[in-house]
Amino acid sequence: MALGASRRLQDGVVAVETMTRFALAVLALASGVYTYLGARTILDGSPTAVFFAAIIYSVSVSVGIYAFWSYMARFYPHITSRTGRTAMLAVMAAGAAMIMAMSSWLNAAALAGSSAVEQHLSETVEAYTADLDRAHQNAIAAQSLLPDIQRAGERFSQLAGVERQSGSLTGTTGSGSVVQLLTQMSAQMKSLEGNINGSREQVADLFEQGQKRLEAMRGLVSAPGDIGPRADQFSTEAVALTGVVSSLSQTSIAPSIRRAADDLAIGFIAPVPDGAAPDLVNRQNQVMETVKASVSAQSKALAKAADEILSRPTVGERRFVPLSPAGAVLEYAGDFIPAWAGAISIDLLPGVMVFILAVVHGAIRRQEDPLPFAERITAAELLQALEVQRAVSASGMSVEQATAAMEKPETSQEDARLAELKADEVKADEVKADENTNIRSLDPKTRRDRSHEDR
């Protein structure tokens, strides 16, 4: 039973040998094709130079892959020692690493290079969107101070009007030094309010430009066609959007508000009391001190709010870095695991066939080793052994000489013929000797009886 199973395994190995070579050739060719497509995406130069360079490289890869796995399939299954197996496994690992280095990543670039570049463009759009939103928020953050500035300006204006009409602050109506001071503070607040409103329109216009750039970039990411021209146009839009973001960062009115808040307190100039009576002058001074304290408090509040806005992280300048399909596949390898698996499998699949052959040959050796020689010898080997035995008996040659003569028929045909002729002569002599012996052994009576019978 063991001999039959071993024979069937040997027949199977012989039957799949052609298929194994064909599979190795097809896999090597497929890897070469995808390597060619991937190599073209990273080569620079004229179209002719790129074509021939990619062809030469891909052919070299195909030949190398076919030769390497052919050697492994031919030798590895027949190595039985532990040291030899370990050395061959080390060689196989080194060869597989080299194949992945020179072919697999280019295969992945051919399979998923365009998708990887689109992934890069998509993530770049998201990053630019975040930059634009942050720059816009920083630019309009100062506008949150507008209600406070408006209320302060209205309060100063109302106090000036009340003082002018009823003298509620100093007890004396008219446009004196107090009314003049309140009107001055109201005018400063109105000026600051105008600056904020003016920046609002500029920020809105810049933000709208940025939105249009982002819309164009998103369209390029999802548009059909070759990824190369789309990536070039995307780069142009990215540069323009970078300028918009920088302009938004410089449009913030917060620094101006911070300076204006300092000017309110530092640049406060109270007019000289113009009252005729000492009592009126005293009241005017008291009101001016109150106004000064109110302006100082307003200045501190504005400065604190402006500092909070200025403490926000600024938007750094972002540079768009174009990536080739091969570079994008390496950069976003985690997002394209199926493509990488296919690219690597097409190069390393022959290793599975090598291990299958190793397992089969190991099974054949295990089934044949326990059998005695008489059960393992084939009919052809038995006939060859008989011929060696005849040659040894007939010519007196040693077993080694007879075996060498049988293994080298082209160089020993004449010797074999001479041995056969000599063996025939020996047999003829033996026959004649036997006949003479038989004749002499007959007695005279028997010969007379035979003569009588003949007569």
C-alpha cells in the first residue's frame, strides 16, 4: 500500500511539472506587466526613454522572479538535512524581500496608484478646509466685541446729550467741558465700530473666495480621467487657496482693537473745566474723574477681550506636496491593504508551490524509507541488475565496471558486444563439453542395443 501511494505521489509530481513551469511563467509575466505600469509613474524624461527604461526594468524583474522560484522549486524539496533546509529558508526569505523591494510596491502603485493620489488630494482638501475655517473664525472673532463697543459709544453719547440738555452730571446745562469729553469718547467708540464693520465685509469676501477654491478642488478630486492633469490643476488651486488663508489671517481686527484699547486709557485727555463758579469747576472735575474711570474700565475690558482673541493659535502656512502614484501608495498603505495583498501575493505565490512540492517529496521519502529493497525496486531496475549479473558472470568484470558499462552505453557499446560474444562462446563450449561427456558416459551394451535398434 505504501509503495502504491508513493508511486502515485511521484506520478503526480511528474504530471504537474509542466503546469508548475507554466504557472511560474504566467505569474512572472503578470508581475512584470504591473511593474512596468508602476515604473512609468516614477520615471522622468522623454516618453521614449521612459518606455524603454520601464520595459528593461520589468523584463529584468520577470526573469529574476522566474529564475529564483525555479531554483527553489528544483532544489529545496530534495534537501533533507536541517542545516540545508535552514540555509535554503534564509535564502528564500532574502529573495522574497528583494522581490518585494523591486516589484511588489510598483505592482501596488499600478493597482491602486490613482486611488492613492485621490486619497492624498481628498485629505489635502480636508486640511485646507480646516485652515480656512480656523482663519475665518479668528478673523471674525473681533466682531464679537462690536456689541460692547456699540453700547459704550451709545452710553457716552447719551450722557453727553443728557448733560447738554438737563445738566444731570454737573447741575448746569450747556455744552461745557464735560459734554466735550463725553462726545470725544463717543466719537472714539464710533470710529472703532466703523473699523470692525469695515473688516467684516473684507473677511466675508475672502471667505467666499476660499469656498470657491475649495469647491473647485473637491471637483478635481472626484472628476473622471487621468489623475496626472487633475493633480496639476489641484496644485494651482491649492496655491491660490493658501494666499486666501494668509489674507484672512492678516485681516483680523483684533490687534487694532488691542491698540485702540490702550489708547483709550493712555491717550485720555480731559479738557480744562470752563465753569465760572468754583463750585461748578469742582463738579466738572468730579465728573471728568468718573468718565476717566469709566474709560479706563472700558479700556481694560477691550484689552482683555482682544488678548483672548490674539491668544488663539494662528493658522500656519500650508504647502501642498504632490505625490506620485507610487509615493501615494506608500504614504497611504494602510488604506489600501487589499491592493498591497494582491501585489505581494502575485510575487510570492510561487513560494506556496515550492512548499507543496517539499511536503510531497517528504511524504514520498517517508513512505519509501521503511520498505525493504526488494519492495522498492522497479521492473526496469530488476532487468538492469540481471544484465549486470550476466555481464559479470560472462566476462569476469567487476560489479563497478559492469555498472559503468550499463550506465554509459554510448562509450561502452563495443565492450558490451565483445562481452556478449565471449559469453556466447563460453556457453557453446559448455554445451559441447556436456555433449562429449554424455557420449563417453554411455556403456558398450547400450551402444550395441541402439545399433541393433537402428538396424
